[in-house]
Amino acid sequence: MKSLRLTLWVPLFLSLSGHAAAYQDDLQPPDVTIYAELHGVRSDFSDFGADKQDGWRGRVGLELNDSNLGRWKWRIEGGLNQFGESDQEYSSTTSGGSSPGVFATTRTTNESTRINGFEFGARLYDGEMFYLRTGAMIYSQKINRDITITERDFTGNIVNTPYKLTPDSDSKSGFAPYAGVGIEFPFIDESAKILLEYNYYIIDTTKLDNLALGFQFRF
């Protein structure tokens, strides 16, 4: 009886083992290439009342080698942006002041704007050197204001010691869509490349565009 049971179980065990091996063969890992990038960024803050500012960007992504569109390859990626901090100064003058002898009061505001955020999106790469990219950035915009009050007499001389008001700040966040183009070419071999990239962001209905020069490393 034991010999009969063993005779029945052995073929069953071998059959199940064969199915398990075949099942595991079907579960192959996806064919992807991991890449990391580091960029130096030059952003145009003119629509935020300032000049061009320097910043940086770090990015990681996956190239999907099995999801081609002809010769084009899909990539998915995410990155951290630090676009820099702009500074501007503006003032306004009104007549009169807080004490006798004051002819005019000048209110001078020093304002700084800092923009950063995390972006996520997709890239379509032609397999040679050119790519298109689009997605959205979760941005944070912080504005700090320092206000100085200066009082002068009718000859323009300062009457009282200038004083500062309590600093004021404002911040907002949201989603900023973006689109960009770029080129990449090997630096040493295909595992290390130099990038030149242009991106256009819409931050709370205000445009911000930048140029980036960086490196890509593929693993």
C-alpha cells in the first residue's frame, strides 16, 4: 500500500513542480534602465519682479525598454527643484509724518521670493539625443517682506531715525504644469551623458521658464 501511494504522489509532485517553474519563468522583472540626473538651473524671475536666478535640480527616473513608440522610448521620472531666491526693492512716498517738521514719509519694501517644488512626469526619448517631457510640479512659493519707514523734512534731510516694521511673509502652494525639451549626448559612454534642457512652468497663472545644464548617469 505504501509503495502504491508513493507511486501516485511522485508523478503529482513532479507535475506541480513543473507548473511552478513555468509560472516563475513567466514572472520576469520589467526591462527598465534606472537613471539619475543633477542639473544647474538658470530661471527667469522677470514675471516675479526680479532678474534671472541660479538654482539646481535633482532627478531620478526609469526608462521603459519594453514600451517603445516606434524608435521613441518612454520614461517616467520625478525630481526636486530649487529655483533660487529673487530680491527686489520698491518704495512709495506720502506727505506728512508722525511728528511736526516731517514733510514726507518714504516706505521702502525689500521683498524676496523663493520657489521650489517636487515634479513628476513622463519623458519621450528618441533613442538618440532628443527628448520631450511634460508633467506637473507641486510647488511652494514663499515671499518675505521687510519694510523700512524714513521721514524727511522739506529740504530732504532725515528727521527721525528710520525704523522697520514687523517683517511680513506670505506663502502659497499648488500644482504647476510644465513642458520641456532637451538633448543628451554621451560624455564618456552611454552610462554618462551631458544634458541641455529647457522647461516652461505655469505657477499660479504666472510663467517661469529656465535653462538647465547637467549630467545623467545610467545604471
